[in-house]
Amino acid sequence: MTTGVRRRMGVEERRRQLIGVALELFSRRSPEDVSIDEIAVAAGISRPLVYHYFPGKQSLYEAALRRAADELAARFQEPHEGPLGARLLRVMGRFFDFVEEHGPGFAALMRGGPAVGSSTTNAMIDEVRQAAYVQILAHLGVTDPPARLELVVRSWVSLAESTALLWLEGRRIPRAELELQLVHDFTALAAVSAAYDDEVAAILLGIVAGEPADGPLGDLMGRLASLLPRVPAQRVP
Amino acid sequence: MTTGVRRRMGVEERRRQLIGVALELFSRRSPEDVSIDEIAVAAGISRPLVYHYFPGKQSLYEAALRRAADELAARFQEPHEGPLGARLLRVMGRFFDFVEEHGPGFAALMRGGPAVGSSTTNAMIDEVRQAAYVQILAHLGVTDPPARLELVVRSWVSLAESTALLWLEGRRIPRAELELQLVHDFTALAAVSAAYDDEVAAILLGIVAGEPADGPLGDLMGRLASLLPRVPAQRVP
């Protein structure tokens, strides 16, 4: 039966199957804990045949990462319509879908480690970060970002990564809340930068101007406004 | 001359010297581009003698990282006196001193890669992150942090790392500005969390209550306040 299936699969088809099997295993356990033997068993083929398609675990790992990276970058695609806060919130939903689906594989990848920290894998991770950066600038309608805006966007991308990693560790906060929080965090980091940079201020004010009062940013501002009046009361012990 | 020096050095002294030489070389070039030969030449000893003290480059690298990690964690120490914003700003100054002193070594370490991404090095990096986390909680006077405060502090630590890495890449923004911005970013991330969590709100209001108007947080609030009145004007094109 296995042999019959094997005969019918072409090289590309078999490679795709093995990548799929590896990603499925990496979604439940860290790649360093998954052996080529297990991948062979799960794919229903022999260990030597796995090596026929992928010369080693690292090459299979890199092919799996390539597919995952392309898939994640595709999820950043979002129509340029409607308020920016809602767009970013939808992307965050798809990002956390990805993080949840890939679980341990995502965590192992982002945390580096012996099985994964090669210059090839690092380059692929940087590519996904760059894709996120480019998408955000496109949505902001900015082609030549000032240094401080570049910093806001790139450091927020890194914040989204670390927030997702912290979520995976214990899932102590519901993911829907973190998705919304990351949208707020973006605005908060941009506001800090805007306080010191007129160019970033103009971009931020443009974003805020297009936000409905009942959107994710309107909601945050309402809540912050209700928080602020409590400050003076605290100043007097 | 070299032989004379060698005779006088004990094992621990020689190991310390080699670690110092390695850190000095890593501060100018990435560890993966520095060979044991270069370290031997810079230390004035033979290559085999380096291997006598450190069985391989990885073990010398890990010893160098151990010293750097301890040194960085020591810089997080800050007296529990005065407004929190100013305390954090002083720590940020020492953090950027460290980043500047170690340059390429810091970047290579934090970005992972073939020479550095072992479970030992990752554990040391996590130890420094944990030290930062513990210090911040101690300054906030919190012993049992709610999940959302833990997330704010840990994700801010990661933000500080990525901001420093982005700074090293091109140094397009003066470091003093980034040190201040990170203090503001902490407040901004805490404010986002406070908007949805009463416990975090109480902690944030406690911080803000102790801040002088001319401190880093007072300055930010003044600037944000002057930015906000421009929002309604932007809403009407």
C-alpha cells in the first residue's frame, strides 16, 4: 500500500508531502525533538527515501521554514480599504492563527537554537519581518519613511513577535485581547515618536483622523481619557 | 618576552586574559569572523595554548558571553531612590553604553546564527532578560505581577533589545534620544495595558504620581497634550 502510494508520487509532490508532514510534527513538538525517523514513519516511507529528497534534517527544516515563511507573509496581505486600525486588527488575527497553528515550531524558530539558528533560517525570518515592514508602510501610504517611523514600525514588528512568543508560553491572556493590544501598542509607540518628530506626528494624525470612534483606536482613546482624570487624584496622597 | 609573560600567568588569569581579548575582538567584528588564530596572536600566545585553556572556539565564546552577560546584568542595578522615569533612563544609558562597547558582538549574539545559537548561549541571554525583568518589578514594588503586567515588562525588555539592534545597524537616530524613547515606550505600553486592566492601571497611576513635571515622563505628557488638540483639526480635511 505504502509502496503503491510512493510509486505514484513525483519528486515535487513527495517533497511537498514531506514538508507538510514535518510542519505538522513541528506544530506539536520543537523541531529539535523531531527525528527524520519520525518524519519517515508519518509520511509512510523509509528513512533512506527521506534522505533521497532532503540530504539532511537541516535541508528539510529549511524547506519547511520556506513554506511557513511564505504562508505567513501571505497572511499580511490586506486590502487597502477602511480604517487602518481595523485593517491591522484583521492582520493580527491571521498572525495569531499562524502562531497557534505552528506553536512549538514557531517558538523554536524565533528563539533560535542549535537546530534552527543557521544564516539561511535567519535570512528567511528577516525576510518575513521585512515583508511585514513593507506592508505596513504601504498601508500608511509612506514610500520614504523618516528614520523615526522606520524605527517605530520595525520595533513594533519585533514587539508582535515577542508578544506572540510570550502568549505561547502560558496562554495566560486570551489571544483576542493580545491582537487588540498590539494594534494599540502600534499607536502608542507611534504617539511617543510623534511627540518628538513632526513628520511622524503628521502621519499619526492622518491615521487617527480616519478612525471611527467605535474602532479599536477610538476605544483605546476613550479608555485612556477616562484613566487620565485619575492622575491628579493620585498625586495628592 | 611573550614566554616570560606566559610563565607568570596562572590558569585563571590566562583564561580571563583570553576572554578579554575575545570580547575586544568581538566588539569590532562579528564572532563568526574572528578566528582562534587571531585571538592567539592578540593574546601573544600560540594557537595550541589557546586550546589548552578553551577546548574550542564555542567554549571560549561561551565564556566571553558569560562575562558580558554578568556585566550587563550588573548595569541594571540602580538605587531605589527618586522618580522611576529617571531611574529607568539612567539604566538605559548604561545599557546603550554596553551595546556601544560590544557592538558587533552584541548584534551577532542577539541575532543568533551558526556560531552563537546554542542552547547554552540562549540560556544566558534569557538569564539577562530575566534579570532585567526582576529588576523592573523590584523598582515597581511588585512581587506577584498580574499576567498583563508581566507581558508589559517582558515585551518591553524585548523592545529595548530590538531598538538597540536597529540603532547599531545605521545609528540614524542619536542614542540619547532612543534611551529617552524607551522610557516613554515603557510608559506607553503600560498605559495601553492599564486602559484594559485595573491592576495595571493602579500601578501606572502610582508611577505617574511620583513623576516630576520636568522628568522624562512629564516631558512626554506635555508634548502629547500639545499634540492631541491637533487631532480634531485633522478630522476635517
